[in-house]
Amino acid sequence: MNPVFLRLLTSLVLVLALSSCTKEPQALRDQLVETGIRGDWPSENHYVNTHFDLSFDVPDAWFLNKGDEANSEVMEVGANLVSDGNRSLKKAFEEGVNGTHVICFASLNEKANIGVPNPNVNLTIQNLDQVPGVHTAEEYYQSLEKTLSQTAMKLQFKGAPNKVTLGEREFTAASATLHIGEQEIQQDYWLLIVDRHALFIAATWFAEDDYIKLQEMIGTLGTASRD
């Protein structure tokens, strides 16, 4: 596997994996995340979402891709990566993207920096009507782990999910080690579910220094009302 893709896609493929769990008809899978739930960028690096009562800032020096169109190529490569040559699995992943909106993909380094570990944060919103049987944060994480176990990506959680407060909002957090071939990648997740929609934050890091830098962005999380 291409190590550059490993650095860029580890967050995005989690969304693809969870979305693939649904076996419902096409009409259900095509339910998108409505515009009013997607939030807005009132300025270049500042995001606000009144549905989730959430806001955050991406540091100016970070590389930033916003929205579905900007991340479509990355999502496609992610489907190829996790399906590992299995055409039916790839098709399921691609269909699952229909109910997922990518808020942004933010990384410390430019995506073209080959050979440089690239800590990153990915934020998405998912329509959980696409995933029957998933109603709670615990079920979300269980579904994620089960689906990824069917791929070349092996996810090992570090203990059970727990409640944490970020920016005055209560998230369900989890940490995991992701094994992709010989690669070992550290990830932290924060999940917020409101009215059958899940806002999912996935942070990918490779060393303690990376983790400290990621906190620069996570630490900006606040409520939408602060704006």
C-alpha cells in the first residue's frame, strides 16, 4: 500500500467502513445530510454548526480541504484502499458515502509531502438512517470495529468509549491503534449524535509530538452560541 495514502486517508476510510454496514434499498442509502445540518464556514478557517451547537477553528498554517467536492478524490482512493481489491466491498463503501458529508480534512503538512508523517483531523456528519441498528455512540463504535475487521485494516480499541467534555459539549470519545499491513497508526475519536445525525471527529497521529500539535485544533472546539 502507498504510504502517502496511509497518512492521508486513515480518517476518511473510517467513515467509508461504517457507512458500508447498511444493507437497505438504494432509496434509503441515497438520503443525504441536509444543508441545514451541514453547518457553515463564516470565514476561511472558522466553522459553525447550530444543529450540533458546535464551532471550531483550523490553524492558519494547516493544510485544509473543505466539503464533499474537495475531498471526493480522497474518498474514492479510501474506498480502493479498504476494499483491498474486493469489488463488492468497494461498491458498498462507495454507496455508503452518499449519506456522509465531509466537513473538512485538515492536516499539518501539505498532502504532497512524501515520506513525512502527516498528523491530521477529519470531521464528518453522517445520516444514521443509513445505518439501521445504530442508535447510540456505543453501537456506532461497535459497528465501526466490526466492519473494519472485514478489511485489511485492523482496528484495536484501547478500552471502552468514555464521555468527555469539549467546548462545553459532551462527546463519546475512544482511542485506537489502526494496523494497516506493517503500519501502526494512532487514532482518537470524538462522537456527537443529535437527531439521528452523527458528527464524528477522527484525529490521526504517529508520535507524541504529533498529538500535542493536534490538540491545537481540538482545543478550539466551542459552542455555536459563542459566535
